[in-house]
Amino acid sequence: MSASVYIESSVISYLTARTSRDLITASRQAITADWWQNKLSHYDAYISVLVIEEISAGHPEAASQRLYAVAELPVVGISPTAQTLAGALLAAKAVPANSDRDALHIAIAALQGAEFLLTWNFKHINNAETRALIARVVAEHGFACPVLCSPEELRGIDNAE
């Protein structure tokens, strides 16, 4: 059985955006494209209705490209329990008060039992200074916190030598 991965909106945005002139952003775009092409199939990947809502926003053509990229992925809903856990993450200041959607991504992934939450959001989700607090709050609510990581970090194990 494959490990499960919840894919957050930033990954899809990096995947489908025009190549950036910024070197760091362009590098992340290339890493994302490589991960999508070569690693996605190694995981039980899914998104949520929150992801659909977020990637549907903006320029219609860009939104269409993002939606097309995830068309084959399963989509999970947002339960009241996920909303409660997101509120707890906000109350504990594990995620800033103005980042309720980021807290909800973490909560959805945790409630679904995701082993990984894939994101390029280093500010509020995959943040070294808040990861432990996020994990503690999630655990206090009876769930295992997924590993919060970027496509660069989730490369899997390559047994080919």
C-alpha cells in the first residue's frame, strides 16, 4: 500500500504557473514538475474541496490549467471536526489568526490520515518554528500530524543503484 499525501494548493500553483524569472521560484517550479511527473504515482494522493476552491480563483485560463492538473485526483470534503481542529490550531497560535485556510489544510490532512502534507507554504504550514506546535495541537485532538513537507523533501526512496 502506498503512503498517502494531501496536496495543498501552492504545489498545484507552482506546477502550472508560467516559469518565473525569480531563480528560487523557477527552481521550485522545476522541482514540482519533476515530482508530479516522477513521484506522484508512488503515492495515494488527494486534494480537498478547499484546494478546488483556491485553485479555481484568479485568471480563468490559469484556473482552468490548475483544475485540469488535478482532475484525476480524489477530492475530500471538509468535516465539522476538521473545522474544529483548524480552530484549535489558530487558538494555539500554531498557525497565525489570519491564516485560517492554512490551518484548515493541516486539519483536513490530519483527519484523513495523510502521512504527508505536500506544500510550498513555508510561512504558515511547513515552518520549522511552528511544526512542533502544529503536531502537538493535532495530537492533543487525537490525530497524527502528517509530515509537513515540500516536493523537494518528498522524494521517496530510490532503490535503484
